[in-house]
Amino acid sequence: MSRLHTDDRLTRNLRTTLILAFFQVFLVIMPVAVPFFQSKGLSMQEVFSLQALFGLAVLVTEVPSGYVADLIGRRQTLIVGAVFAGFGNSLLVVADGFWGLAAFELALAISHSLISGADIAILYDTELALQRGEHEQRQVVGRLYAVRTLSEAAAAVTCSLLLLWSMELAVYVQAVVGWIPLLLAFGLVEPPGRRLEQSGHLQNMWRICRYLVGHSRVMVLVLLTLCIWSLTTFYAVWLLQKLWDLQGVGISHFGYLWAVLSLAAALAGRWAHIAEERFGTSGVLVFIGLAPMLGYVGLDLLGPLGAYAASMTFWVARGVGLVILRDALNSRVPGEYRATANSLASFGFRGAFVVTGPWIGYTFDLWGMSTTLWLLAFGTLVIFVVLIVPLILAARAEVALQKQEQKQEQKQEQKEEQKPVPEPAG
């Protein structure tokens, strides 16, 4: 096969993977998920418990699925993940009550686990195979996040339009769209690159974990921040719909409101690196650390319009934060570890939500929206002090060390150039 033909197929890989990611998260039911779940008889505690169950399923399958992607290949893993996506969305048609919806969530959890690490890995590996520059490689996470959030925006508008007829129609559309990722996955090609050895699985996992923990202080803090900080914006996703309901916003408007928020997140993710170049890494980290806290306070103190403006902070912070942090992780991880490393980050995040999610729902049912929002604001501030501030200091120290090493290399080069050239004998 000629180099030109191979490059053409790999170039199509980039487009196909992004389209697959678009339809993977095209969840038309998402903007009205809380009202939909409650229409099936669930309380808010059960809604959060359902998401904790989703998180638990991801927790169990996330790391093995990323490891499988590094072991057998990204394409095969994406195909299997797409099968579970189609099956899970089809279950939504017949799901009823907590356990019926739990089956839907479990299938989607397995799909998410299989796809989430493999899609980033196949994009990075394809860029490397095409020998693109470092700038193009850094845009991978931003493009993927922008596509996903644009999908959420499009799905949200579709949701509101479908609700003009019925909630049932939205469910049927969700079931059909859920099979599109499988059709796209068959069109992918496996990019060249190193793969983990087929034997010694425990040794492989030990080597990966040792690399992630021992690489640098920045690496460890980036992993922890992805696991813990991500919760500060994720809780808002499940509280905001209930807040709109309490404020008297009609359910038919939920989709449009959700679409604007998703569009803001997509733009934030797409421009994340521009913001980092302009305001510096420290400035961006301070923003993503404090913006969710201000958002929770605004949700409680402001009226409907002000609260909606405050809710924008969660989506913008999430768009910027996930792109910057994911890129910081992927740029420091070798290709043969990449899918597993991304899965480990998701594993930590889901584990944290499994532990804390039901308590947030219980707090809401017991003390109401206002108390819950203020507790989350305080928790966000604690996360900023404990994780974000140390990450800022570690990142600054890493940059200073790199500059010092560059200066030493330049001095060494200058010494080499200044050495007298010996005259030829005779």
C-alpha cells in the first residue's frame, strides 16, 4: 500500500473519529433527564444514585477498557463500545422504574468506558503517524471536546423540538441515533504505533502506574485534578434542571437553554489553548478553580436570568479545564500507555462521584437547593486550595527547571563552538 494511500486513510480517521464522538454523546434526552427520570417515579436521591451506579460501572470497566485499547487496538475497542451504545439507547424505549433505567445506564457506562480512552488515543496516534507538528497534536483534545459539546448543543435543540410532540418521540429518536457510532466505527483504520505486550498484564499495569506516579509532580497533580476538580462542574449538570423546574421554567425550554450552555462549553474548549497563551497556565488554572464556586453562589443568590448567567461559568470552566488538563496528561504520556492513562483519569473521577453523588442527592432531599448549593461552593473552594494551588506552583517550578536546562544546554553549545579547531598535522 502506497504512503499516499495510507495517509489518505489516516486523514479520514481524524474526521470519522470526530463524527463518531459527535453521535456518541448526541443524547436528546439529556436536557430533560431529571424530569424524565422523575416521571418514572424516581426521587432526586435516586436520580443521583442512578448516576452513581453509572459511575460505578465506569469505575469497574474504565481501566480494563483503556488497557484493552492499548493491547488489541483502538479500532476494535471503538467498535465494541459502539455496540453497547446502540444497545443501551434501545433499552431506553422499554426502561421503567429504577432498575429499568439502571440497565440503560449500565450499557451506556460500558460504552463510555470503551470509547472514552480509545477515541483520544486514536486521534493522537493518527496525528503522530501523519507526522503533524506539535501545534496540531495539542489541538486534539480541544477538537474532540468541541465536537462533543456541539453535539450536546444540537441534541438539546432537537430535544426541545421533539418535545413539541411528546417525550416518547424523543426517546425513539434517541434509540435510532444510538446505532450511528457503530456504522462509523467500521470505517476507521488502526494507526501504526507501539502496542503493549500481549503477556504480562500485571507487569504492564504496574509499569503504567509507576510511570504516571513517578514521572513528575505535575503529572500526579494533573491526574488528581482531573479526578476531583471535575466534580465541581459535574454536580451542576444534575442540579440545574431541578433549579429550572423550581424557578418555573417550562420543560419545553430546557433544550434551548441547555444548547446555549453546551455551545459556550464548545467554544471555551476550542479556545482553551489561546486563553492559556494569553493569560498563562496559572491564570487559566485560577479561573477553572474559582469559577465553579462563584457559579454555585450565583445560582442561589440571583434570580432566574442571573442564575442562568451564573450557570454559564460551569460550562466555560469545564470546557477550558478539561482541554488544558487532558492535554497536559496526554502530552506527557507515551503512546502505548495513552488509552490506559486517560481511562485511569476517568476511573478516578467516576470513583469520586460514586462516593459523593448519592450524598448530594440526599442533601438536596433533606435540606433543599439553597443549602446544597452553598455546601458545593465551600467544597469547590477547598478543592481549589488543596489541588489547584499546588498544581500552579508545580507547573511554575517545572517551567523554571526547563528554562534552566535550556540555558545550560545553550552554554554547553557555546563552549563547544568556542573550542579551537586543531590545525592539520604537517
